[in-house]
Amino acid sequence: PQRLPFANAPDSDYAQAEIRDRAWQTVSQVRQQLGQSYQPWINGEFVSTQGTAQSLNPSNPDEVVGTVGLISIEQADEAVATAKAAFTAWRQTPVAERAGILRKAAELMEQRRHELNAWMVLEVGKPLRECDGEVSEAIDFCRYYASEMERLQEETAYDIPGETNRYHYQPRGISLIISPWNFPLAIPTGMTVASLVAGNCTLLKPAEVSSVIAAQLAQILIEAGIPKGVFQFIPGKGSTVGAHLVKHPDVHMITFTGSQEVGCQIYRDAAGLQPGQKHLKRVIAEMGGKNGIIIDESADLDQAVAGVVQSAFGYSGQKCSACSRVIVLESVYETFVERLTEAVRSLNVGDASKPGTQVGPVIDGKAQQRIREYIAQGKQEGTVAVELASPQPGYFVGPIVITEVAPDATIAQEEIFGPVLAVLKVANFDDALRVANGTNYALTGGIYSRTPSHIDRAQVEFEVGNLYVNRGITGAIVSRQPFGGFKLSGVGSKAGGPDYLLQFLEPRTVTENI
Ligand code: NAD
């Protein structure tokens, strides 16, 4: 069997006026299509539901992006039953054919890049450029996992005279995907297509607030030719339908990305053996972070300020990889804080659907409220260096930098998931590493330094899944920077990396006496 080579998809070149104009025209066109209804896709059909949810534009919550049908428990059970029925044929479908569907989906995403960007700008308030990077990532996941499965389908021989020993992989069965809203296209795409190409029948339950984008993904997979029952789009409430499916005896594996709280709950729920269940479930859980960047006395401060601002305030700090702590050595602390403050002051906060916006809103009113409470707490735990005003009427929270924060302060320990940056002062590099490692999380981390011994030590001692040296800590690229954390940031191997697909497969050995 052949393995096609993988190459990353390039982002749109917005320096070209023509591309830029088309991108913004598409936002206006998509705006005309707001307010439609979207339905779950179960066993090859769009089905009506009793429950629905409205998805709102966080930059302007009066704008209803769409109404999404929410499945019931009975419909969830039906989806599992039809997935079971479709499994035999799907597992026998040649890898080339499965991979072909992923590549077709990638092609459709490439054709609809501007539209997908526009839907994301409007449904989750993400600035255009970042949406565009996300579409590239979704395309990359399709092509990369297609190529990875072509590699893994090769049987390995461990033969000895008189005996053949053949090692190969088979799919696991029924696979449940539970995705978050913050990368509303790339993350559900990555988890779903990995599961599908490995031969599993796959149910996608997206986050409620980003279900319209997830519906576009479902449409793309359907158009790409995914057979009925093999993929099913099942928007629904996490706490009811999600929790029910996690415990379903016929589900073999759960791939989750989201908060630590829900991830731990799923891990616990999935461990229990239900009546009739003949297997233990595998759980992949990618959870949060409290990511820090260390700035030492040898750092290039211009570079460091730019990297910290981008990492902390890109998508309003709502990335699992976002920087929420900056750990600065005493000798450069004053200068760094001064320059950081100036840089943050110049950020353009506003409606994500306006050109020029650098920082948009946060996802919804609940998040806005939660972040405001953390800010109130932070004001007791440190000194405000800069806080920007929040525009109206969306769910805005002004980016804020709080300095003189102690390592054990709440805002230095808990994931806030908003545009709130804590600055911590340390006496020396040993302290910097100790403080950096002093949380429950281990997702991303960074260091700005021109001291080789510091960089060497960070590589060994800084406990994070993805360490970035002298650059920002967000924006991992498929196959170049396989992504994921450990400690309470998650279990499972890295998305977009060479071990990822193995989690969706069951290895087998066949020994034959000859
Ligand atoms: P969330 O945990 O609130 O929700 C994630 C998903 O879980 C949603 O689809 C939700 O409906 C579902 N869910 C909720 N309760 C459930 C239950 N009891 N059983 C089953 N499913 C349930 O997270 P979120 O707010 O959507 O996303 C933000 C979080 O995701 C942050 O903590 C962020 O750090 C994390 N995240 C991590 C990564 C990573 O790769 N490590 C990537 C992106 C986001």
C-alpha cells in the first residue's frame, strides 16, 4: 500500500488586497445567512429534536448565529445502535478509501476557507487571522492522519525460522468525541477524523456554544462521502447526553478535549463497568493549562514582550496553550513590565467581525462573569499594571496585566481562560523554574533567554508537554509541533503527532507455526 506524503496547508496571505477583500466580503455574506436551523445527523439522516439551543455572536449577542437541535437520550442510544450496525463494513473498508474521504474533506475545507473563517468570526468571536490558521490546522489534521494511517496499516513481521509473527492494528469500535468551543473547527476535526480513518464508527458531540461550526464540519464529512452510521453528528447537552454516552456499555473509547473538571469526571465515569459491557474504555482527555513564560536577564526584551502579548491575549486568552503567567527575573523585571504595559495599551479590542480587531470578546456571559470574578480576586492579590476598557455590547473583558503576584495566588494557580496575565517576580533562575513548575498543569511553557545553560536546563526541568524557546507558546502546527500536555493537563499522546492514531487502534499479534 502506498503512503502519500504530507505537507502543511498555507494560511491565507492577507497582505494581498484581493484575498483580504474577499475574506471580509465573505463575512458580510455569511452574516446574511445567520439564524438558520441545524439538525443532528443520525444514521444518515437529519433528524428533528425536541430540544434546541440558540448560538449567539459573542461580539453582539443580539445576533442569533443559528439554532441547533439537541438530541435526546433516546436519540443518543439510537446513534450508538446504528454505529454498531455500521462497524463491520467500515472496519473492512480499505484504508485507502477511508483516507480518501479525509482528503476529500480537506479539499472541501480549502474551497470553503473564507466561509469557515466567517462562521468562526461570528459564532465564537475569534479574529479572522486566527480563524484562518485554524482552518489550516483542520485541513492538516485530515491530510496528516490520512497519511499516518497509510503508514500504520503496514503489517510488521517478527518472523523466526518455522514461525511467522505478524503485528498489525485493528480499530477499537464505537468512538465518542466530545469537543470544546475554543477551537471549534480544528479540534473536533482532528479528533473525529483520527478516529474515523482508524476504522472506528464515530459520534461527534460538539460544545453547545459552537454547534453551528460543528454542523459545517458534519456537512463537509457528509459531502466527502462518509457512510451512514459511520459518522454521526450529535449536538446535545454535555451534562446529560454527553454523560450518558460516556457511560454507555457499547462505547469503546472517549476522546475529550475541554476543562479539567469535566475531563476528570469523564475519566471516572468511563472507568465503571456497566451491565453487558465486555471491555474497558479508553479515555483520551486533553485538558487545561496554567502556562508560564520565563524571562531571564539575558532575554531579548523586544522579542519577549511581543511573544508574551500574543500568547496571553491572542483569542482573548481562550486557548489551552495561552500564557497566563509570566515569570520574570528581578534584574529585568521593571523594564519588562514597563514595556509589556505599553504594548498591551496599544491592543485594539473590539468586534471580531471588524478589520483591525486584535482582541475580540470572550465566549459568553458566563465566561465573562467568571473572568470578572478572577479579576476582582486578582486585584487583591497584586497590582494592576494596565487594564483596558471593555467595549459594548458584546461579552468583552478588558485585557489586564496584574503584577507582583505571588506564586500561590489564585490567579497564578487556576486556569482563568480569559485575557488576564499575572506577572511574577523571581530572584534567580532556580526560582523561576520552581515557580514555573508549581502548578497542577503541564501543557505549554516558554523561555526567553540567550544563556545556553538556562535553555538547556529548561529543556530538561521545565515540566510541560510543549516547550517553546525564544518564541510565543501558542499556535502549534500539525506534525511540526505535536501538541498535548501531562500532569493534570491531560492523558493521551500528542495531537498531530506520530503516536496519536495508535490510541484509536488495538494492536494484535498473529503467530503461525509453519
Ligand atoms: P468544557 O469542559 O466545559 O466542555 C467540553 C465539552 O464537554 C463540551 O462538549 C461539553 O458539552 C462536554 N461536557 C460537559 N460536561 C460533560 C459531562 N459531564 N460529560 C460529558 N461531556 C460533558 O470545556 P470548554 O469550556 O468547552 O473548553 C475550554 C477548556 O478546554 C479549557 O479548560 C481549555 O484549557 C481546554 N482545552 C484543552 C485543549 C488541549 O489540547 N489540552 C485544547 C482546547 C481546550
